[in-house]
Amino acid sequence: LIFLPPTHLRVAPFGDDDDAGIADFALVDFGIMFRFIEMEEVLQPAVSAYKGWVSLADLRRDPNIALYFSNILQKPVWDNEDFITYFEGHWETWEYNKKSQSVRLRPPEEKLAQLLNSARDVDGIAPIIASAKEEINRLPLPAAAKALIVLAAAPKDTECLDVSRAINRITAQKKLLSSLGSILCAAIDNGSAEIPITDLLDMCDLTTAVGGTNPAADLLQIRQAAQGVAADIVFKQIATGKSALTSSIFARILRLPGAATVDTSLASMSQGIIADVGMELALDLVKHAGAATCPEVASTFATSALLMLDSRQPEPPANEQL
């Protein structure tokens, strides 16, 4: 089969060098097409049928695998050592347990995480994310965090890059940020679990850094949406008591988008930490609360600062008191 850009296919004589098309396809007899089946195409459905871990002994007895070796490869089924070598050589797809001598097929999101964890730099991570499908929405949080760290630290100037690398970086930034809400929801199991609040705040900071201080308009919009999702989870975990509100993270919380909408709640919860807040931090929180349009929080810590200031005034001498 010859592909003639942009939209045509036609049958051409094999080896016709004068044809201007692209010969990426060849017709073969249906009766012999099974000879071209690869090992992965046989192993994946066989292992998937077991719904989890499967021992090498069971795998070697599987009828489909036995037929593949006898009819296609025309050789005996591999011994355990051969299967172990294969699975360990394809670690991104398979997880092998030496102790139980069993193997399982990694789900797509776990396979994606394995690939990301093995990548060394932004040019390794970007194409992996750019080519990911819907499994990125279930990407484990540690792998997503690593990818965000790398993308946030990457040089913002892409003019010196070739077209492919530049497109991969931009696509990866948009795709990961667009999927961050789903990734976080999967990590908290839709509210039944929690993420340490400092980790969530770190994710918000990393999100802000992706694309630099002057990102393109579409990237900025995606970035703001991702920040909003992470901020909502922070506010919900604090409100439900799953995460504690402490003086050390209060300023970071006030910098989150949407802090103004929970001003009253934050002011109420701050009553429990006022005793731990010194003068300098109280004034700093007043400044952050003002910038976040949180007047009740600002008033709470301004009052605390004034009380501390009054307590510092020396008591007047007795004659002045009279």
C-alpha cells in the first residue's frame, strides 16, 4: 500500500522505486499474519486475564502462551530465567516480584510514572507527557510533582530549541497543568484521603513557576485554573480539620487564589494560633491579608499586634499615675 499525501492510498507493485508515495504498508496472506505477532501482544492479554499478580509457573502453563511458542516461534516455552530477563528488561510495562516469582502488568498511569521517574531532564520528561493519553489524569502524585519541578525549572526561552523540542515543552506544560485537578482528586480519592498541606502548597508554588513570569495567554489561563483547584483542596482540608492551620503556613495560604472567599473562616480559625504569632509575623500577616482582600483576617492580626504593642509600653512611674 502506498500513501499519497495528503489523503490517498493505492496499491502499487512491490519495489516500485519510481512511485512518489510512502510505502509503509504491505499486504500479506491472512493465513500467515500470525507469524508477525510479537511477544508483548501475547503476554499482555494473558497476564491481564489473571486480574493481578500471576506466577511464572501459571504463565508457562497458559494455553495461549503455549500455542504461541509451539505454532509461531516453533520452540519450547521459555524457562523462568528467560521470562525474568524479559520482564526486567521491560520494567516500565511489567513489575516482577523475585520473592514470589510472579509478575503483573502495570496499569497505564503507573507505566507513565515509571517513564517519568526514569527521565533525567526536561527534554526527557516533555515528550513523555506530550504523548500521554487519558492516563495522565490518574498519574501518581509523586511523579506529577517531579514533572512539575522539572518543567518549572526549565529555561523559559525556547527560541534556541529546535521545533520538536519547543513544541514538546509547551504541550507538556499545558497537558500537565490541565490534568492537575484530576491528578489531585485521584490522590485524595475524591475527599476520602488527604494530601499533606505543605505538599499542596508546594504544588501551588510549582504551578506558578511553570511558564515563567510572562507566560502565553492560554498557558496563563490553564495555570490559573490549576492553582484554583489546588487552592480549593487546601481550603477544604483546613475547613474539615484534615489539615491544621498553623502560623508557619498562614502567609502561604493567604497567597492562594480565592483566599478572599474564605476570609471569615480563616479569621475564625486564626483565633487558635494568635498566641503563637509574634509582633513581626502578625504585621506580616496583616500585609498578606490586605493583599489577599481578607479584611477580617487583617483585622484579627492587626488587633493582636496592637495588643502586643500596648503590652510593651513601660508602666508610668507612680507620680505620673497619680
